[in-house]
Amino acid sequence: MYDVAHDQIRGFVFGRFTDCPPGGGYGSLTLEDVLNDAIKPLGVPAWRGTMIGHIDKQFTIPLDVEVEFDAGAGVITMLELGML
């Protein structure tokens, strides 16, 4: 994991989460609850439901590459190339 200070985080892009309903006890939180508790207080843009992650028909974004995203338009733009 990268150790990134909160003041360096400029936004979050989350993939599609499947098969993760709330469970019992601590696991009773919904995904929405977790994202609201952890991300919303940071005051940065957040977009969920993108086609990244452990799903069929996905695309990948290299680590440590600068990107910009427009959640309303559903667009992620890589501003530099990743390592080959």
C-alpha cells in the first residue's frame, strides 16, 4: 500500500463492488456507510461504479500515474503513461 498523506489525496475512483452485502456485527455496515464514513469527510471528489476492479469487462489504471476524472461524464483520462 502507498502511504499517502490526506492532504495529497485529490479524489477517489472506486470500482464496481459485487457480492458484498452487509453481514452481522461490524460487518453490518453497507458499502455506502463505509464510503460515507471514510471518504466523505476528506472533502474530495469520489466516484464509484467504474469498470475497474475484480469484475468481468474491466479496464486497468497503472499505479502511481496521474489521472483526472469527470464522474458526471463517466470519463477517466490518464495524463501520463504507466510503466511498461
